[in-house]
Amino acid sequence: MAAKKEPHFSYRNCVSCSICVQACPVGALDLTRPGKSGRYRNFFPELVNDRCIGCSMCAKSCPMECINMTAVFDGE
Amino acid sequence: MKSCTGKILKVDLTAGTTSVEKIPDEIYEAVLSGKGLGAWYLYKNIPAGADPLGPENILGFCSGALTGTGAFMTGRWTVVCKSPLTGGWGDANCGGVFSSAIKQCGYDAIFFSGISEKPVYLYCDNKGAEIRDASGYWGLDAVESENRLREDNSRGKKPCIAVIGQAGENLSLISGICNEGGRIAARSGVGAVMGSKKLKAVVLAGSKPMPCADPDAVKALSKELGRKINKMWIPKGLGGGIGLMGVGMGKSPLALPMDGSMTAYLFREWGTPSNTPLAVTSGDGPLKNWSAGPNEVHGMRLAMDYNPEKINKIEEAKYHCYSCPLGCGGRLDISGIDYSEYYETHKPEYETLQAFGPLCVNRDLRSVLYMNELLNRAGMDSISAGNTVAWAIECYENGIITKEQTDGLELKWGNYEAEIELLRKMISREGFGNDLADGVKRAAEKYGGKEYAMHVGGQEPGMHDTRNDPQLGIHMVAEPAPGKHTIGMSIQYGAMSLCDICSWAPPATLHPKSEDLEPTENIALISKANACYSMLFDGIGGCYYAEMMGVHMYKAIEYINAAAGWNYDGDHYMEIGARIQTIRQMFNVKHGYEPSKVKLPKRMQGMPPLKTGPLKGVTLKNDEQVAAHWKAFGWDEKTGHPLPETVEMLGINRLMEM
């Protein structure tokens, strides 16, 4: 079964800076996930389409180290 | 410079061609990128006497030297050109996401020359640049244009788009350039220059990696800053007390150096609207077209009308510019405003709130939210438009302008319905509005009331009163793009602690406010330090609010060294700031803009002084302070022209040969 990596976000330390969104070379991310940063309403990054190529550019770019690349398998 | 691409894109709109130019590394060493790169390029390439709305003018979109390196708060992009508003150097600065998009196309800046025969837009991605027909978008407002352009170019990565609205298309001299649904590079009439070139938009969809010498070191600095900011919060409901704080500040005979972290706390909670009630009661914000103290306009009531908690109540979510952990922006739900055809708007900045609220003695916050959206969509500068509307109201109240001339509008203090209608006319250049669409200087030349026309060298001043902060008065005049409020203030200097990175910058002290009025060498060094640090931030694409956090919270010097692979100290970087400022002033001299002829309006100098309030009796010694500022820069203290030995010492002659 072919394994591919995709970003997994830990929003606790995320500051919604969108550095990861811009770093993505294929436009797979956007700041669209509603949530809270402390008590402030905010939007956080998430995968918004199936374009992710697992390149890890988002994870490498994140200053707050909120993104881990995790393996996913076909059919998941 | 390892944090820059080393290339610029040049677009000739007359010929319909594009080309790429490599920039020598020495240029980045000398002026960084952003406004510095723009100043170098425009000084060299715009011929003296060029018509600002003609083909010889060049319009540049510049990213910052730190944009895309992982450095927080470096997502500002700067638009540069010869200003049609002042006839001299022009620039405007904006947040959003566009700065990183320039670099992801593989360039540090994009420069447009010439004039297209028909409306066009530039599309650029990893494969290259292409000039495309924009006839189908011409006439649409900035938000609608941006949405449609994004839809029509959605095959690859979501594009970032800079666009003009109707104000820029109509060549309004107070128009700007928008991105992200209405964030606007507003000053200097840059929108009119874009409109004159028939350039509707710049659409960028590149995805190239952005360079950085030591990304791990940069990320470590950002992580430290991000963690601090993430822990900041202010208990709910305290916004109503800000006006009272302003009363205390206004009454105090002493100027207090503020801690830089205060900026972060206030702006994280409320954004810049946190300043409005404070400005109304402390003397910082101009009232009734710069003519009144707080008591004359029921200041405490006005302060409560603009309590930022009211804005937080309708905030749907925070808005963050690229690389910003603070999020001083926000998206507001304005569907409750019955006469609004729009449901949402960007949170207005303090400048807009003050300009259409207290400056016009308008107590209706909702009307200002609506006007904010009108201006953002049209792409019109709210500072310039607000000063112009306030002038019109004062002229009307004093019988200088009649109801017939205003097309029937009852321009009275606080009549927000008339304000809205006048704005609509200004945006569409209809009737009386047509005469106001080019700013207050030109309007007063036609109708009179010059004593009520607040402009500095043709540009309307930002919403901070020079009588409250004489340091600001120096910069409003001495700044090569006059009237700007973002170059330096006393309160900002106190927060920045520049003496800890710069050997010649004086320490900020607790001192009597009256000392700030004197034309001393100490005050001149403070104003020079303010201007140099501000230019440094414009070179790196840094945000003004990062600057205001101070050197201990926002470690700009460490950031630049890590991103560029350099190891310079603060003095070196302050000299870069002085070099950028000197080139901008040389641009003015080259184009016949005489700095010594630029004066603050008498009212802004306290001539005559206000009779009530915190600024009662204050009169500036602005001419003497400006002369001392020029001298500190190594410019002629009488003319403001950079002296040959200063130009030589800064190595500018050599740069211009490259």
C-alpha cells in the first residue's frame, strides 16, 4: 500500500501567520478553519483540496513548529 | 543579499513587453530592498520633470528584504512612484499577502513604465509574466475586481492581487492600491499613477521558494516572539477606560516613555481602533478639522462613541497579514447597518475612524464603518478624504461654500448622511465631489478657505496632532513624502529604546512635554533616529507596529543578520536608513520639489494656539526644529538639500553609477 505524507496541524501554538499557506507550492492550504487563539476568534490553516504533494514545505516554513508531516495511506 | 532574489521585473506598458534585470549585491548592502530598492531605482530612472501621470513615471511594487524568510511582521509591500499629489517622492505601504507573492514570482520588485492604450493587468507565475486584457474588470470596485480576477486565474495556486478601484481609474489624486478585500496602500496618490497607466491589477501566482541565509536562526527569533504574543491578552470590557487614560495623559505635564510591549497588548486586543478614545481625550487626535479641544466637542462622549469594545462585538475573526502573529486586523459583520449594501468590512484603522468620526464631529460609529467599506472598495485614501471632507464642512459652516455649490448637501458637523453622500460623489467624480477628489489643497485653490485646508506640501496629514507631539510635526514637514504620520513620534521613540542599538541615539527619558518644543540637538538626533529606523523597516518590509514594539521585543537587527548572512551592528543599519532617506530627498531635489517651501498649516503649528484642552496655548517652533533635523542628517539646514559631502559619505554617487 503506497504511503504519502500530509501535514497534520497542532493549533495550540499556531499564530495564523499564513507563512505555511504561502510556502505551499501547489496551493493546497488556506486559512479557513475557524477556531480560537486564546479567547480571540481566528482562522487557522488546513488542507482545502487534494493537491497536497507531501513536500513538507509548509512544515519546514512554520516558525512555531505547529506542522508535522504524517503518513497517510491510499483510501484513508 | 541572501534573503533577496537579486532580480527585478520591468514592464513597459507602452510597448507591451517585460524584461528581467539582475541587481548588483552592492545595492542590497547599501539600501536593502523595499523602499530602499525603490528609491535607488526611481532616482536613476525617472527623468527630472516627468509628468507623474505620464509615461515617464515609474510605478514600483517592492517586497521587503526579510519578506518570506520566516521573520515575523515582515509582510509589508511598498508602492513607489513620483507623486501626483505633491510633485515629489511618493510612496505608500500596505499589509496583506502581496509582498510574499512578489518574491514567490522570483523578484524583489516589479516596476511599470509607459502607458497602455487599453486597460490591462499583469499576470505572473513561475513560468513568467504576461500582460493581459483587463477591459472586463475596468469600472468594478477593488473587492469585486479582486474576486473576479481570482476566479478567472484559479487553475494553479490562489493568486495574490493588487488592484485599483474606481478612484484610481478616475485618476483621483488621493487614490491608492488595494489587496485582500480592501487593505490599501493609500498615500501619495499611487492609485492615480496606476490608473494613468491603464493598469487595473497585478495578479501574482508564483510559488518559488523565498531565500534566507539561516532559516533556523530566523525561525528561532520568530518562535520567541510568537510565544510572547500568544500569551498576551487584556480582560474583556476595558476598552471603555481608554478615554479616561487619555484624559490623564493629556493633563500630565510630563511625557512618559512607554514600554514597547504595550503596543502588542493593545493591538492584539482591539487593533488600532484602541487609539481612538485615547486620541480624542489626550490631544493626540485632531478634532473638528484640527480646530478644537475635547471639551468643545463633548470629548468624553465622543471617546465612548468610539469605544473599541463596540467594534470587537461585531468582529467575526481576526485578520492577520502575511507573517504576522499579532493580527491587529479583523473582519467585521456590518449586516446590521440598514443602509449598507455590504455585509462585511475590514476593521477600520484608527486613522479612518478619527478622520470620519471626531475630525468631522461625527458620533455615529456605524456610519464610519460603512464609509470605511466605501473607501476600501473605491481605493481612496481615508486620511486624505477625511481631511478634505472636514475642510468642506468647515467652509460650509462658515459660508465659504454654499448649498448650491455642494449640490444641495447640508455639510454640517456631525451630519454623517451628508458625509456619505459627499464621499460617493468624490469616488464617482460627480459634481461638487469631482472638485474634492484631488484632495484638499486643490479644492481650496478653487473654493477658498485655505486657512481651513490641512495639508503639508499637498498631502493631507495623518490623524495625530502635531501640537500634541512636536516630533511628529518635524517629520510631517521634513519627510520626503510630507504629511505622513508613520515616520516618528515622541511616544514611539520612547517605546523603541533605540539607544540600545545605536551609539548616537539619545536615551528616552521622563521629561517635561515643553522640552519637546525646543529646536535642540537632542531633539534633532531623536528625529533623525526615528526616521532612520523607520526607513530600515521599510527596507525589510517590516510593520510599523513591530517597530513600535521596541528593539528588545522585536529584534530587527538580529533578524536581518540571520536572514542576510551578515554580522553588522545597529549603527550600520541606521546608516542604511539615513542613506534611503537621503536618496528620497535627492529625488525631490532632482524633480524641483523644494523642501524649504513645505510648511505645516498655521493651525497645526498652534498659530493661534487652541484656547481649551490639553493643547491649550501650545505653539510649535517647527521651522527651527526642521532645520535642526536637516542639519543632523547632513543636509543644508536652510534648503533641506542633501549636502555633497553627505551624499559622498553615504556612497550614493557610486550606487547611482551601478
